Amino acid sequence: MTRSHTADVASLKAFIEREIATLRSEVRRKAETAGVAEPSADRVPGALGEGREAGGGGRTAQCPCGQGYGAPHTCVDAGDGHDPWRCLCATLPAIPVSAALLSPVRDDSGRITDFVIRAGNHIRSAEWLVSPDQQVGQRFFGEARPGAAAGGLLAALREVLATGHALNGLVVDYTEERYGRLRRVQLVHYASSCGDQVLTTWRPVRSQAELLTIDAQHLASMGWGRWDLLSGSVTWSEGLQRIFRTDPALPWSLLELCDALVPADVGPFGEFIASVLAGEEPAWTRIRFLVLGEIRTVDLLGRPVAGTDGRPWALQIVARDLTPQMRSRRRLVEKQVETEQLRQQAAAERHVASALREALLPTYSEGLAELGLTVAAAYLPAEPDAAVGGDWYKCRPLPDGRALIAIGDASGHGLEAVARMAQQRHAMAGLAQTGACAGEVTTWLNELVCSDPTSATATMAVGHISGDRVLRWTCAGHPAPLLLREGRAYALPTEHRGPLLGVLPGHEYDTAEVRLEPGDVLLLYTDGVVERRGQDITEGINALTGLLAASSGLPPRRIVDRLTEEYERGIHDDDACLLAVRVD
């Protein structure tokens, strides 16, 4: 059977029907040849899903009362003196496991709170347990089996009466104090409704392997099923019922399985069934089924049960539900796609920011060397992949022969901070071209920032070095530059420091003067260099001052490199800039 022959559900079901009809026809012919009368297989429901009655398995036998084995029923007196309950109770001794007929006990609201043992047999499920026939008249959970309700049995028996569905193989871990000792046993319970009463049986777990088999179906989301192609009976384990969310009394036939297939998997399922029927072992496939509106992905492993003639008369299939794993895998794929999109977005931002850095933050201008200044600078990102943020510096010769040196920090991160940084840096550079002093330039820039409703606050230190080697500078909320002279480093006085840019409109910034000497090194920096989580900023400034003093005699490039190495050893939450200027 090829995929083309099973491309749709109708073709697949027709194929299965033909295979079963052929099998039944050959078996019937051989049986007739041998002189054995076989029941008409064509009239046995179940395997193909036709005319199956509630209760499953295609049973057509009759209860002794004359009613069929269908939905739970109560035998009625036919008028010949037949007592169905007495008949039922008389059969209990023939049951080879502990058995009892239970009548519900209800409270005022009609809720079942317990069951009374109406009849029982003589079988003990454990040597220390009393047989049910010795407990007739006792309440099952209150007297006969105290503590069994905690294992879920009471709720399960209520469900049996409420729905009429049988209870198949509930394992209850039962503990009881008897004869002065704590005793424990694991019991497997079965039950079915009989009118308004419950017939229940229980037995001990035969072996640890049996218990592990039951548990394994839960833990591994597995189950198994058997389809008898001759009789039409279908048997499903509890695990398979759980996978397909089916009524325990109505396991699906092969045709009903076909109806639940996702259309794209009809072909693979048909190939799987054909492989099993052909005796190819092991036959394995992964199939998707639509169960109660949810797509469930199931691994199927099948094998045929063959007779002496080699023809398969039954199919056994083991299934493992992979739906949770597939759901997790889909979420993982979605997360990977989202992560890749974020990665591409971050890469694009880094590319833009890197281009901005190259355009906005040149290392230094060669024109400064003609003014007797040697300059080195560095941008220090807090994150290795970051290209630039709100920190900036500026150093260039002006037309009037002065050298402009400035450093600043626009608040925020990302491209928005980069945009504000570019605006403020270019505005400062443009204002400096007017020949104004540092205080005037800062005052005008403050007005621009204050007047822009989209702008945030910023800090800045800006100054001019004239030909007579005098630094005239001002500060808007920024850390004071450090001066390295003859092996000693210290911060410049900041009595004239003004507020942050964008905070106080109309404020006029003052300018201070510092005479420089040959060999002096000015270090301008942003606060990201000295800020540490959980540490006062003063400690960071003192540490930077000490490192600068230890770098005495080094050229500006080496000073900046040493400070950069120290910065990278720590953990930082903010980007930073360094600008070192030596007076030659």
C-alpha cells in the first residue's frame, strides 16, 4: 500500500475494510473446510466501528436476566420468582478476587459519603485483611477499609455511579494498623454500576513489574491497544485512553482512528498500518491526531499477532504521546525566531551606532598637535557589544587659535541617547565657533536643552586652552577634570560648577582659569568610569586619581590604555568616555 492509495481518509478506511474482509473470508473458508462452524464475522461489530454498543468490545451475549450487556441496568423480576439481587450475590463466591456489592450512603444534600457492604465473597486480598463476607453491613470506608478514601477510591466509585462508566485498574496504596502493627498493601480496584449499587473487586498488585507498568504509562505518557480483526474486539490500556481522551468503555476502532487523523498524516498512517499487516517489524511512525480540538503528536510502534498460517489476526500498537514535547519545541522555535529577530535588530543598532561613533567621536584632531597638545581618547561601553551611547567628547582647534576640549554625558541608553548626544555635541561645537568663552557656550546650550520638550538632562565639562597655556573652563553638573603634574594627581576646583543642562533655564555658567605647565596632563572623564554598584562615587574618583598618578611619565595614549584595562576588569552599568590632553 503506497501513499497515493491512502491519500485521503475514505481510501484509507476502504483499504482497512478490504484487508479485514479478506482475512475473515479466508479464515471462514478454512474453518468450513475443516468442518468447524464459525460465527459470522461480518456481523461482529467493533474493529470497523459499525453498530458497536456501549460497553465496547462488540459483545452480543445476554445477561441471565435477558438484557444485553450495554449500559448498566437493573434486572427486573419477570414474574417467575427470579430475584436478580439474590442471583448476583450468589455468584460472588465464584469470583477469584475480593468482591463486594456496595450500596451508597448519602447525606442530606444527596452527596455520597460512604458505601455499605451489602454482600461479599470469602477472598482475602491480603492475609491480614478481613474477607468481604465478614464485613457485610459495615461501612466500606468508615469501618471495613478506613483510610481508603484518601487514595481516591471514594471519588472513583462516585464517578462510577454518576456516569455508569466502569472503573478499570485504580491502584490504591492502602495502610492500616492491625494487630498492633502498621501494614501496607497496594490494591488494584475495579468497579461497575449495577442499578443504584456498585459491584467492586480488588486484588493485590501481582508484582512490582505490574505496578511499574501502570506507573510507566503515566510517567512516560504511553499506552497500548489491541485490535482483534476477526472478532472486532478492541482493548485499550488506561494510558491510551488518556492520550486520546476517550471513554474507557468505548475504545476507538481502526476506522475511528482514521477519522481523527490530521489530513497531512493520512498517508503516513496508511503506510504504517500496511507495514504492520505485512508483518514488517518493527513498524514505527509519528502521527498527528485531532483530539477534542487539539493536535496531539503520537509515536506509534506496531506489530501483528499472526496465526499458524502466518496471517495477522490482530494488531498491537504501543503509543507515546509527544504533545508536551512538541509544544515545548514549538515554543523553543518561536523563541529562537524572536531571539534571532532581536539579534538582527541589535546588530542593526550596533551598525548605526558604530557609524555614528566614527562620525561623531574621532580619536583626536591632528591640528591639535600644531598647538602643542597631544590628545588620546577612548569610548568604554558597559556592554561588550555596544558601540556608543550618550557619552561623548570633543577636541579640535578653533579659528582663533584656541583648542576646544569638552566631554559630556546625555542621559539614557540606546539610539535615543545617541541622538541626544549628537545634538548636544554638534550644538556645543557650533556655539564654540562664535569665539564665546566656555561659560557663555554652556549657558546657550542649556537654553537649547531646556527649550526642547523631548530632551532629557545632560552633563558637560567644556574649556579652551589658549596659546599662553591657560585653561578656561566651566562645568554643568559634570565630574571635575583631573590634573596630573610631576607625579601628583588631583581634581580641579569646582566652586563655579553649575547645574545639569536642561534643569534650570536662564542660569548663567561661570568660567574658571587654570594655568598649565609643560608636561601637565588633563584627564576628562564621564561618571561611568568611577561609578561602581554599591560603592560611593567618591571612592571611585579617588581610585581613578591614584591610577592617574601611577601613570606619571606615560604618553596620553598609554594612560588611556591603562585606565581602559582597569575599567574592563570591573562590572559597570553605564558607558564611559576618557579624554587625556598633555601640554607639550
